[in-house]
Amino acid sequence: MIHKLRIVERNAIKLEMREIENYKQMNIASSNRLRRSNSGDKAYILAQIERKKKQNSGFDADIARLTQRLTDLENGKLDEELCESVASSTRDQRQKSLQTRQKKIEQQKDKAEKSVISRAYYERTRRSAREERYEIKNANRGYMYFLKVVNSLPAHIVKNLKNMSCNKGYIWRGIQLFGEKPADSDKTTLFERKHNCMYIHEWSNDLLEHRLYAKEGKEGRKYLKRLDIYEKRERRPRKLVSSTEFEKPPEKSRKQHHSRNRTSTSGQRNNRTRGRRDNRRSCAVAATPEEKRRRTRRPPPATPSSNTTEDNRSTRNGRSARNGRSSRNGRSTRNGQSTRNKKE
């Protein structure tokens, strides 16, 4: 190891001595040219010659120093100095390498942070442009839908809105429509019909309390379906604090009132006929024996020459239909036996 260091140092000393010798020869040649020159300022020429002599004197001192150093190198007197110089050079090189590496790491980190910032700015700009574009598109779409809904309003809603106050209105196909007259109260009321059910939305004056009522059918009872409570926040939308759902109350039983003029059904007619029969039976029980004989008196037998058989049977208030007897198209039935009277 030390041998290699000596060789390197020897070559460096010889190279430096050769360069100094070249500079010395150049000064000598320049001084000779100045002495041979007859033109120009003599004082300037003398000053240049003197300056080059001083330089050559310094070069001679350097050559003597390098020669002595070369001798000491050969004698081994410079080994410790060479080792220390190599160690110092190694430390300096390592320090420079660490500094260079740290600098590159900082540059890469800075580049990554700038890249993140640049990417975030690009994404934010792109998102903002997209949101603005979508907002314009949604606004146009919403306005077209609003015109479509307004054109499809039923006549009764248009008529009612003209007579309603501005704090009341309807919700028709998702669009809130308010009346044209001045407000008559602080709360806001909106009516919405869905699937044969009327929903009533009631908002407080500060729009922090929402009550939803429901009414099913025309004869249904109005009941509270949901209660929403909101919290007001500055520069931000409202926050829903609580939402309470209520169950539908049970329906109360109501008596059915039948009208006298209402058309009776077959079941009701049968009940009435059965009631009349029961009344007759009760009357027959309470009647005297003479009345019983008169009521149970049988009609005279029909003769073939009689043309008024059906008239006589039809004028006895249904008496021939009792005890299994019936009359239809000239037929008489008694105790399961039937005879047919033919007109001759």
C-alpha cells in the first residue's frame, strides 16, 4: 500500500518539477527576446526582464524544494504524511458523497412535494371545471323539467294556487309550488299526493322543524308520520339532528247507517221474507179456531172448462203456495202430486 502511495507521490513531484522547468525556460526565452528588441520603451523592457528574473528565482526555489521532497520520499520520511493525506482525502470524499446524496434526496423529496402540489392543483382545477360544467347542465335540465312540470299541472291545482297564500302550496312531481296571495302565518305548509295518500309537510318559520302528516283516502284520519329536527350551521347546510317515525293509529269502529231508499240485496230480501213468514206463523198461533179454518180453507178444485183458473189462484194472496202447493202455467201441485190442466 505504501509503495503505491510513494509511486503516486513521486510522479506528482516529477510532473510539478517539469511544469516549473517549462515556465522557467519560457521566462528565459522571453527575456532574451526583450534584450534583442530595439523598439519600445527601454524602461518597460528592463522592468519586464527584472520581473522574469524574480520569477525564475522563485522557480529555482520550488525546484530545490521538490528535489528535497523527492529525496525524502525515497528515504521514507514522507510515509506518515502520505497516509494522513490519503485518510483525509478519503474522509473529504466520503463527506462530499454524503452531502451529494443528501442533496439529491432533498431534491427528490422537494420534487415529489411539488409534484403532489401540482397534481392536486390540476385535479382541483379539473374538478372545479367539471363541477361548473355539470352545474350548468343540471341547471338547464332542472329548468326544462320545471317547465315540463308546470305545463302538466292539473286545473284544480292552478285554480287553488291563485287563491292560496304564499306560505302554502303543493308538491307536484317533486316541484314545490306556492300560492300567489300574501302569507297568513309563519309556518309553511305543502300538500303532496302519492298513491291515494295525502302527505302534508309543515315547516317552522326558521325551517329547523319539519312535520310530515299523512291522510289515507278521502275518509281517512290525519296523523303524524314523521318529525325531523335540524341544526343551523354558519356557511354550511343544515344538519339533521333527529328523525322520529310514528306508527299509524288504529282506526275506530264506526256504525253503518243504512238508508231506507238504499237498494236491498238478495240476503236482505230473504231476511225480510223470512220475517214476514215468522209473523204469519205467530199470528196463526194467536188466532181463533174460526180464523184458522178460514185461513186454511182450500180453494175449489179446478174444472177443465174453467178459463179463470190462474186468476182465481193469483188473487188469494199467495195462499195456494203454502203447504207445498204452487201454481205456474196452469199446473197445480198438492202433497207431491201434480196434474196438468189442459184447455180444450
